Amino acid sequence: MRAIVDAFVARVHADFVVGFLFEGRDLARIAQHELELASGHLGGPLRYAGRPLGQVHRPLRINGGQFRRRMAILARVLEERGVPEETAARWLAHDRKLERVVTDGTDCVGSPVSS
């Protein structure tokens, strides 16, 4: 599981859409928290020991599009790493439920341009 999470964190950090959110951050710490979250909801021995997710993410002003990008990257990494479909589905379903907690309620779609 550690290798999967490390690959995921490296991928989001390098991503041209959401990577800026990870600049200057402690990626090892982020990976550890991701590992704790995944382990906790997938029945593993670890439990999340970080600050409340809303408290950590709300100041970053993450929008719905950025959240969906993160989810797409996670899905790709789970597939590439051969995670069984049932486990991947549980992991993704759990993380999808966090959208309202970690996003600012906006989406990436802008207002129509007036002429």
C-alpha cells in the first residue's frame, strides 16, 4: 500500500493541473496521511492521525475540478498498480465522500464571457 500511495502523491505533485497545490509541502508527510486514511477505511491497521481534513484543505481553496482531477489520478494509479477492482472501488468511493470536506464549494467552470 505504501508504494501505491507514494506513486499517487508523486503523480499529483507532478500534475500540471493540481501539482501547484503541493509545492513547498512535505510530500512524505502527505503520503503518510494518505496511507493512514486508506488503511483506516480499507480495514488496515493504521488510522488517520492528522488534523481535521477540512481545517487542512479549506485554506487551499480547492475547487471541484481540482478534486476530480485528484480522483482521476488516484483511479489511474490504482489501476496501474493492479489494485483489485473491489478494493479500488471502495477506496475511490471513500475518497469521493470527502469532496465537500476538502473543497471550497466552487467548480472550475467559469462564468460565461459576456460580449
